[in-house]
Amino acid sequence: MPDAELKTLMQNLEESLNEAISESAVVIRVIREIREAGYDIELVIDATIGSSPAMKVPAGIAAPDPVRIEPVRLRITPEDAKFLKSLKIAIESDSA
């Protein structure tokens, strides 16, 4: 694939991600709630997108299974929870 075509596809991906986030009903609702609570908000999301040529698997050889990424578990301190609550951001309690 020519570099210009890859650059165009990467630009399309960046625009698609920006559009998906900015038009997300959940994101819009939470931002509105934060503003209604009396706070100004600026949302900056930095996504690093990289690419490399895909490995070609010779015929007759099975492709490797995709890597499964485990979800990240955050440890929320009482101070963190209090701050998030002041921003009207609900957190899910870990019942495990």
C-alpha cells in the first residue's frame, strides 16, 4: 500500500474516532452534568496510532490466535471516590 493511501486511511481513522467520541450520547450527557455542577471542562484525548506491514502467513500454516487483553482494574481510594462524586461521576463498586 502506498504511503499516501496509508496516510489517508490513518487520517480517516483519526476523524472517525473524534466523531465517535464527540457524538457519544454518554460523553455528551456526562459533560453536561459536569457543567451543570458548575465546572468548566475541557476534554483532550491523545490517541497514538501506529502501523506496520502485516505479516503474511504462508499457505497451510495457521495464523496465531489474537492476543487477549485483560481489562485494567483501577484501585479507587476514598479520596478518589469523593472527588469523582463531586464531579457527579458514578463509579461501579467491585463486588468480587
